[in-house]
Amino acid sequence: MTADDPTEHDREQDRNAEPTADGDSGREETRADGSGAGPGSTGTSDDAGGQVDENSKHEQLDEVRENPEGEKLTTDHGVKVSDTDNSLKAGERGPTIMEDFHFREKMTQFDHESIPERVVHARGTGAHGYFQPYDDPDLGDEYDDIEELTKAKVLTDSDQKTPVFTRFSTVVGSRGSSDTVRDVRGFATKFYTEEGNWDLVGNNMPPFFIQDAMEFPDLVHAIKPEPDDGMPQASAAHDTFWDFASLKPEITHMIMWVLSGRALPRAYRMMQGFGVHTFRLVNDDGESVFVKFHWTPKLGTHQLVWDETTKLWGKESDFNRKGLYDVIEEGYDPEWELGVQIFDEEQAEEFDFDVLDPTKIVPETEVPVRPIGKMVLNETPDNFFAEVEQVAFHPGNVVPGIDFSNDPLLQGRLFSYQDTQLNRFGGANWDEIPINRPITERHNNQRAGFMRQEINEGKVSYKPNSIGDDDPQEASAEEGGYEHYAEKVDGKKIRNRSDSFGDHFTQARLFWNSMSEPEKQNIVDAAHFELGKVERVEIRERMVYDLFNNVDHEFATRVAEGIGIEPPEEPGDEMPTHDREDPSLSMENRTPDTIETRKIAVLLDDGFDDEHVSELRSALEEEGARVKIISKVLGEKSGTEGETVEADKHHVAAASVAFDAIVVPGGEQSVDAMRQQGDPKQFVAEAFKHYKPIAALGDGIELFEDVELPDVDLAGDGDDLVSDQGVVTCRDDGELDAFVEEFVDAIAQHRHWGRDPKEVPA
Ligand code: HDD
């Protein structure tokens, strides 16, 4: 969606609405029950069912939003403050006096303003939006209607937009670590449904590292900084992680994903999401099918390259956080389709893996993903701490129609999340924090605990009771009461791993087989870095001989060659021989024809060609790209025909790694100036090295010639317009439209893996 979209304008107006005198944000109060109730109750009640819409959560949050515009400074207790710079002293140069309540309050608040960071997924960012089911989604031949499968209104009622809050995160690094590290990304969505909160707490990769929640503390201890020296930060590349991995063959499939470009997402909005586990959908008749949840980004699934990520650690360490914030603020609303893979118990029996094993995916070649709705993120938080830091997810938050499977990883998560919130918030009332509150009314007999917000009326806080007519009443299934799927379970208590969880290499091989050659090379290069950091040779050997050589012999050989290990002579005993592929696993097959939200750097200086710049800007912006002018210093730059443009960034504050593509317009004076400067050449060389589309017009081609791009044809020898490996050059202004078209195509491809940029010293 572009800024010209009418709905975008409406929302923008809403966002910018003048605050009212009492500090309200100005959003219209449209509470469904018309009451002025406080934050404890909400716009939805039993009587007002069905009135949830995309704004329902915002209306609830309005109750607690505060805006200081035009207001006087007060203490936390509402007393106006006359001086907040000087503490109260006994005499001009005397000691501070204890009765200075403002000093004590200010300091106490400050001393206590940090809360424990999440033990995993500490670093992240989030945004508000909505989810809307599609009308009559295509579920294939087997199922006609989504309502046949689930009674969850959030998934079936296409007239309803359910408000959501989604938080994306890295896993390993601490709250202040860099965004672009090699890591899994969290993708957690809280749906504020009319039937209570549903949290889909997933990742951007569909398998997981381990099969049983019991192993989670070990996994996390192994991957986090080592306990003696606290190093390294936000990285798996150290002995303890690979020691653990090399002794846990079940990790192999996930390791393939983590070594791939999936672990270096270009942007949160260009990332798939997965519920990982097999869940259940349950219908009105209490019948159930299995389901896997998939988020598919509208903008395609794209990655950064390793060298680029390491530079971003320094140059834009908030790269992914800023990316999400900026696009929404600039008026683009990132969008994902929610898809489901549906299969019943009989089908599940037929698979050559166990659907309860979270280290396995259900390949799309076996069960297609059926899109059933879309999520749009359209509003940044007002306050990072209150919303992003305090949002608390829990996979145990489900609504009628969605249920758990017996996946032992999922079962353990159902305990851990509730428990971890007690640590983070210091008490059980974290669900009352505004961002975590459901938009439904809540009635139960919980009354107390640290920081209780709700004021529950009445004498009764127990059941059964006669004094309060036994309210609140339990709800039958027909009245919306949650009933667990009545699965028949019968077994001996046993601490064991099912044999059906025993194949660790078939899907790892499927993943390897499904990669293009450049993607395979990325995996090998990543293994060279990660294992190259491992000091103990026996760990490197175990990874190569015991794990990788059971995935693919050639893969193991290529890894061994880079890390000082003797390549294995034969394939491993457990290496599956299948040659199956699943095209959906390769990111190269997830590149829709769009350049929406891509960031394009236009390098210029005074004396640029006006026509080039205005044509480029309007054509690229029309396609939804974001064009930024980069020059040596900030300020106005003048073109040959007298047009001026304002530089968005200057060289010291800009770097090619923050852009998706580079273009150099003509203009002799502008290009001559840039040829005397190192930074523009660095920009071009680095963008080329990172496989990005680059383009030059007229004199701009001379800058490319200076950089000496290896094995690339440039316009000049008889050809006015050349597009070679994502390098587009044009010498004839008459070809401007064709040039822009070629450049847009090159940007849509995202990266040009056919290049061999090794010689480029950027
Ligand atoms: Fe977890 C946070 C995703 C397995 C225990 N997890 C957390 C978050 C995400 C995931 C996205 C961040 C939520 C947020 O933004 O606040 N976790 C997953 C996925 C898993 C998974 C997709 C496997 C399918 N997790 C997992 C296991 C355990 C945990 C097996 C423990 C038994 N996860 C936690 C936690 C966290 C957490 C310790 C830390 C902060 C939090 O919960 O709220 O409880």
C-alpha cells in the first residue's frame, strides 16, 4: 500500500489527531458498551459480541495513553512540580534534605526502570495491525469450508478485522545486541479476538533445534555467551554451542536452516513465519484436524549476505527494528498471508516422520499451504517499553477452535511462558498490563497479587457460591466455553523418546537438495565461519563426520575443506539416498515481482543531470520504492538545469549496506566530483560485492569503470543500454524508460547471485 492509499490517509489523520485538553490522544471513543469504564473492561461484552474491529484494541489502549503536550510537570501522585533540576538543600551549598519527595520519587523510578530482559528473544520490535480471514478460502478438494474445520471466529469470519500486535525478535542476543546477527527470528502475534487472546508464538524457520522441552535450558545455555567469560554476544559461533550440536543429531535439520540465508533476513517484512508445531483445529462438533500455520510475506522472502550483516552491526545496528518502524511511518503497511497445511490423523500416519516431532516440517510437496487470511501491520507503538517490552506471549493462549497437539516441545512451552512472565514482571498480574489485556471482558475469582489493576466488586471470590448467584458462571461450549479436544490418551508413564522421532537426516537432506547452488555456497561459507570459530578440533570433526556427512557427502566435504578437517572418504552410514526436493524451501522461489519498500540510493553531487534524477525518482517511487539522495555533504544540490534536490544522507552517515540498490545519474560535474571521492566508489563496489542491483546513466558509468567491476559488460561499445548480472547501464537518454524498466526488474530480483564478486576488495 502506498501513502496515496485513501485508507492510509484516514489512519494518518487519526494518528495525528490533535490531543484533547485532558491529554487524550484524540482518537474517537467508540466503546461498544458506551460506558466510560476504565482499563479493566473493554469495548466487547457478551451482549456486544461481533463488534470487534481493527480499532478495538486501540480504543482500549486510549484509556491509558498519556500525552504531555501543553501540560505542567507533575509528580507520580499528581502534584505540580516547580523545579526538577535542583534537589532540596539545607542552605545554598548544604546537603540534600530527606523530605525532598520529588527527588526521592524521581530517583526511585529511575533506579527501578529496567525489568529483566527475556531469557531468549530479548531483542525485538513490534507493531500493531489487524488480521482478516479471506471469504471462502480455497482449501483444496478435501475441505469445502473453513468452518467445517474450526469454530475459531478469528479464522473464519471474513467480515471481522481482529486487532493484532506482532513482535519480531532475534533469539540469542541481549536486549542491546545488533539486529543483523546470524540467528533464528521470533515471529509472535497476539490476536485480540472477540473470544479472548490467541498467541501464535512462532519463528521464521519451520523446524526447531530439539524435540523435547526438557532440552531447552541446555540448548540455550550452550548457545548463549559462555558462562566463564560472558562471550560471545549474540552468536552461535563458539565451542559450547557446536559441542552441544555435535552431540545432538536431532539438531541437524535446524542447523541447515540456521546456516542458510534464512538466518539473515533482509527485513522483518520480508520474512516467513511458522507456528512450528502441529496444532489442532476443532469444529463445532468437536472433530479435529491437524494444522501447521504459515505466514507468507507479500514482499517475498529475502536475505542479507554475511559480509553485509557484519558491517550493519556497526553502521546500522538497529537495521531490522528501524526497517519496520520506517516503512510503517512512511505509509507502507507490511502484509502477510496466513496459510494452513491441513491433514488428518490418517494422513499423519502415512508420513515418513512424526508430526509431533518439532524438528520436522510437513513438506509443501506433501500438503500444500492454503492461504486463509491476511495480516496487515499498520501502526508503530507509541511507547517501546509499554508495548514492545511489556508484551508477553504465551503459546497456551488459545481460543475455542484451536488446540494443542502432543508435541513434547509444545507441551513444555505451555509451562515455560507463564513462568517466565512471573520473572519478568514480578507477579501474576502481567496479563493486566494494557498491551496484554484481552479486549473481551474478564470475570473470574482472581482478585489480588502484586500490582492488581482491576477493582472487582462484590463480596464473593469463590465458587460455588450462593451469595452472588454463583456468578461468574461457567460457559457451555455453545456459549463459547473452551473445551479441550477429547483426544483418547492411554499409556504407561515413560521417560523416553519415541522411535518415530529417530530419523534426523532425511529432512536435512531435503533442505540441502532444495537449495540453489548460491544458497548451498552460503551454507558452506556460514559453516566455515561458525566452525572456524570453534577451537576444539574434535567438535569440528563430529559436526562434519557425524552430522553433515549424514546429510550429504559433498556438503560435508566442502565444509571440511574450509576448517582444517580431513574430508570424509565415504558418505556417513546414516546418509539418506533420496534426491527429493521441495521448491518452497528455496528463497529464490519466493521472489514476487515487486520492488515495494526497497530502499534505493541515488549517488550525486552538484551538477547532476536533472532529467535523470527526476525520471528515476518518479519511476521508482511509482513502483513503491523509497528513493534517498546521497551526497558528500548534507544540504541542497543543484542540477545542470537549475533543479535542486536535498541530500537525505551524507557520506559519513550513509553506507551501501543500508540500501537495496544503487544508481548513479549522469552529469559531468557531479560524476567528476564523485570520482575524486572514495565513498561513492566504495558504495558501488560494496553493493556489487553484496550482489545488489546497481545502475548508472551517462557519465555515471565512468564511476563504474573506475571501480573495475569484474566480468561485467557496461554500455559503451556500440550498445546504449546493457543489463548484465544486475548491473544496468545506459548512455542514451532516449532509452531512459527502457533503462528504468531494466533497473526495476533487476531490483525485483533482489540479489544477483550469478556474479563472482570475490575479487572486489570492498
Ligand atoms: Fe520460546 C520466548 C518462539 C521454543 C521458552 N519464544 C519466545 C519468543 C518467541 C518464541 C517468538 C519471543 C516472544 C516475544 O516476542 O515476547 N520458542 C519459540 C518457538 C519455539 C520455542 C517458535 C519452538 C517451536 N521456547 C521454546 C521452548 C521453551 C521456550 C521449548 C521452553 C520450554 N520462549 C521461552 C521463554 C520465552 C520465549 C523462556 C522468553 C521470553 C518469553 O518466553 O516471554 O519462556
